[in-house]
Amino acid sequence: MLICVFTGFSSGLPLYFLLQLMPVWLKSAGVDLKTIGLMTLVQFPFTWKFLWAPLLERCRLPLGLRRGWMLITQIGLLVAIGCIGGFDPERDIWIITLLASVLAFCAATQDIVIDAFRREMLAENEMDMGNSVHVSAYRASGLVPGSLSLILSDYLPWAQVFWITALFMLPGMIMALMVTEPAVKTPPKNLRDACVLPFQEFMQRLGWQHALTVLAFLVLYKLGDSFATALSNVFYLEMGFSKTHIGLIAKHAALWPTIIGGTLGGLIMVRIGVNRALWVFGAVQMVTILGFAWLAAIGPQKEIQTFHLVALAMVISAEYLGVGLGAAAFIAFIARATHPAYTATQFALFTGLSSMPRTLINSTAGGMVEMLGWLNFFLLCTALAVPGMLLLFKVAPWRAEVNRQEADKR
């Protein structure tokens, strides 16, 4: 479980840097909202990482198949995060975009290896709790770029803030040096097998129709809350909150409920199973998006009062409790959908599909807000959560979990 803390933190930090710190930095430099939204397109590697995942099944480095790639990507992430802050967003936007793309590629590659490492390290009876711990640590890493770095930016130059943020990759690098390489199932004989067999096995195991339904579910389940939080920091700024408010209140209100949600989600799943957890937690994450709509209805404030701070904390706490619960069940579902012999490629495919809304659809968030306004935007996000919930009838029937538990008792 301690190893899962380190894997989650290392995996989450670069993504939250892209999602939380960079938009505020660009907004502070005068970059327009539409451009900030389009910058999410640099996250494409998270969606397409399954294309090079087979290479990571075959190319063994001196530290091992998993540990070696973890360390290489973490070094790349540390350097990329630190270097981005040395450029001016108004003059060097294309250089920043290139470096952010390199950062996203290294982060996506690290995720391939970490997900496979975690799947191979955990025993079957440890998987649900281990994945919940990983999700909680993943969310906790957002405290660095989403809180500490924002507060520091009020007192230090951005270049120094970015290097301080980058140094938080060091714990993951130390972990990669200290942990034991997991025992990997028989690796694919050649690159062709590494590319073809994972997809073939998945389709044959579930059948084409059900497999495609599962893949559609992976894309749609977290679509609503992903879209709702795409420009959250920019939303807070436009509502009149300062960067210090965001760092001290908004990010803590998001972080701790997410961690509690992830941990509580793991404990609840032990009792009710993954299927029913997907139903309950999915409903929570859908309904809590409406809190943002209420905050948008209150509107921008010239002077922030205690009421506004309390409202911000309550809305964000509710939303991210739902995010934490939903993520715990979702990652557990993905882990159980993988075959132990093809963990890297199948995990990369499934998590890549789940990140598709964050890269493709979220890039339109800025334009949608300009067209609809914040209130209607959040109502749209709530509606976008419905299709994923409807697919639960096919991929995770409530009664199937009940039948399985009754069979286990007998």
C-alpha cells in the first residue's frame, strides 16, 4: 500500500501541473480563454499511449522492465516541468506548447509502466484497496501544483515556482530505485505479438459486442465531471477569487474530499462490490456537478465575503468527494478488465480511452464557456454524465453483483 502511495503521487503530479498550474500561469500572462482551452490538446499522449505500450512490454532497461522505464520518464518530467517556466507565454507560446507536449508524452509513458507495475505487484485480494490508495495519492499530488505552487507564485517568480514543483518528482525516482521488480508473466515473443495479442485476447474474452460496449463506457463514465473541471481554476478567477483563495481554500476543499472519497470508496467496494459501487458513486459524481452551476448563478464578486468562501468550499468538497468515489470504482473496474499477461498494453488502452474526454472534448471548454456562459456550461456537463450511467445496465448490472455475492455465501 505504501508503494501505491508513491506510484499515485508520481503519476498525478505532471497531469495536475498541466490541468491546474499551467492555465493559471497562462491566464496571469494575459493569454485568452480560448487559447488556454486549446492547450489541453497537448494531453493527446494520455489518449494514444496504447500505441507505444507494446514497446514497453519488450524493451528491458538495466533497472528492469518496469523500474527502468519509471526512472527514465520521471527524469524527463522533472526537467520538462522546470524548463517550461523559463519562457514567456506571450512571446514563446509555441516553445511552451512543444515542452508541454514532451511533458505529456513522458507522463503518459510513466502511467503505462506504473499501471502495469501496480497490476503485477498487487495480489487479487489487494487490488481494490491498492487501486483506491493509488487514486487517493494521485489526487493528493494535486496539492503541489494546485495549492503550494499557486501560493508561491504570489511571492516568487514563475521560473522558480516551476522548478520547485518539478522537484516533487524526486520521491517517485527514489521509489523506482528502491522497489523490487515484479515477476512479469511470460512476455510476448516478439513485437507483433506484443501489439496484436492484448487486443485479440480482450475481444475474444468478452465478445465483440460486449467489448465495444465496455470501451464506450470507459469513454463516457467520467465525461461530465471531467468537462466540468477542465477550466476550474479559470472559473474561480473569473468568479473573483484570488490565486491565494484558490491555493488555500479551493484546492484543499478539492483535495481532502477526493482522498477521503478514494479511500472510502475502496472500503465500500469491499462490502458492496465494484458493480454497485459504479452505480452509487456515478450518481454522486453526476449530481454534485450542479453545485458548480449554483456557484455560477451567484455570479462574479467584486469583493469576496465569508459566504462566498464557504460556498466555494462546500461546492468543491461535494464535487470532489464524488470524483474520488467515482475514480476508485472506475480504476478498480479497469484493473479487473485487464489480463495479467498483457497488463501494460490493455491498461494503457483502457485508461487512454477514459482520458479521451479530457483531451478531445475539454479542448472545446473555453469556446463553450464563451458561447454558453458558465451556468449553462455546467448544466451541459451534468447532462453529459447521463450516457455513461445508462451503459451501466450493460457493463455492470446491479443484480449481477448481488447474484455473485449470494453465490459466494452459498
